[in-house]
Amino acid sequence: MGCLPKDSKWQDVLDAIVALGNNLDFNAVDTITGTPAWTRQQCDECGELVHAVIRLGEDPPDYDMSTINICIACLNKAVAQLEDHG
């Protein structure tokens, strides 16, 4: 975990997350860190914070606009639209 500052507050956060063990609970991590930013990603289509997104586009991306991160709900909507227009 070399990316964390040596600040004792960060060490307290790290220690509390490690203490959760192998069965991490997203809500517990949110409580420890004080933010959902460590456990969720934002869908570029709907803007919701979700636990998982899929990245579509160039990998690795050359520009920010060459990829989109979308949640399963938005992916399902896109698939439905494609099926409707077959």
C-alpha cells in the first residue's frame, strides 16, 4: 500500500479496512473512508454511482473521449435499443 501517505489518519483508514478481512462490505468501507468513491464508479451515461461499470472503447485510451464507462442498467438499455432497431 505504498500509495497511501504516511499520515496516521490514512494508516487508521487502511488498518480499519484490513480489519474487515476477506469479506469486504461496501457500506463498511464507505463508513470508514467517509466517501463512496473507494467502492463505486460513476456511469458516464446516467451519472449514477455503481459498484461496477464496463469500459467500452479504445484500450488503452488515447483520449478521454475515446472510452465510456457504463453501468449494467445503461448497457441493457443500449442492447434493447439495438434489438428494437435490429
